[in-house]
Amino acid sequence: MIKKVVRIISDNENYSKYIDKDLIIVGAINSEKESCIYDSGMNGMYLCDLEVLDSGLSVPFSLYEYEFEEV
């Protein structure tokens, strides 16, 4: 999971600055035990921290797997 290159596929308007950009996964969790921000209803789906590929700029939010696809 870590270091995979992905693109956002969600239509959430909060992500518009990052649509069509290659992003790299720099962190991932899949349980409440790992973080209090994890939604237990996601049943083990990864919540990922991302950076813009080649710039190293952090994306200011985390995304669940269903919100992006691997490039």
C-alpha cells in the first residue's frame, strides 16, 4: 500500500485541487486501534495519507481506498 501512486476518483468538491494529480501513499491505517480518526464502519478499508508525487507537498486530508485508484 505504501508508495503506491494513485489518483482521486471521488467527486468531493473539497478534493478539487488534487484531482488529476498523481499522488503517492505515504501512510495507511485500517483500524481504530491505529488512530482515533478511523471510521469503524469502514470495516478494515485503508485510510491513507498522501503527498503530491514529485513535489513532496502533503495532501491536507486522508482518503479511504474507495476515493482513489491506483495509476
